[in-house]
Amino acid sequence: MNGSDKTARTLTPKRRPAWQHRGVTTPPPGQVPGVEPAELPEKLPQGSVLLDVREDDEWQAGHAPEAVHIPMSKLVERLDDIPEADQLYVVCRSGGRSAKVTAYLNANGWDAVNVERGMNGWSAIGRPLVSDEPDGEPYVL
């Protein structure tokens, strides 16, 4: 590896969706933009929001400290509750529901990115979790 290869790799922004790292400017047809939890900065940049679309019991068991909670089952009726954001990262337990929500939001004017592997991936790399249960140890349900 020569020095220019190392420099180019070092300068790749870590918050870009995985498909942008491969040099693609838009996701392939039928796919939503996605990012692995490890590619997200520990503290999201100003103007970014982590939207947790899991159901209430999942949220209460454990969630990211700075996340905003709007369950997927209530999303359409709560669209006005989605915070203004330059970048919206959408997360669920494993990435399936959040991919559907990401596709829906992007089709309706938001700039959303799916957090692949979801909160399972988030906790697997040691990212912080908090619980709404008194005296409860946070966990991913």
C-alpha cells in the first residue's frame, strides 16, 4: 500500500452510508441507504437525529441515550413529531423495520439512513444503552 491509498482511506467520512463508501452516490434500486453502527460517530453530529422505531416495550428495555422514539406502528400518525434534522438515522432491533421506515421516509421527503443490524449491532459494539425501567439493567429486547 502506498501513502496515497492510506490517506484516501483515512479521509473517508465514517458517517457516510455503506453504499457511499463503495463510490456510489445513490443506493442501488430497491435498496435503502444504510450504515453500520460502528460507522456512526459516538456522538452524532449536530443536525443529526437517531430515530428509534421499535415498540414501547423494546424502547423501555434499552435504547440509545440520545434517541427519539416513534414506534413504527404509530409513525404515519406521528410524522409531525419527527424532529427537523439534516440527517435522520433510523434504528430498530435488527434493521428490518428500520429499513422499511427509511424507505418510506425517503420517499416522502426526508433524508433518512437505516442503521444496519439495529440495536443488536449497537449493543454488540459496546455503544451505551439506557433503560426506562426503574432499577433495570438496559438490554436489547
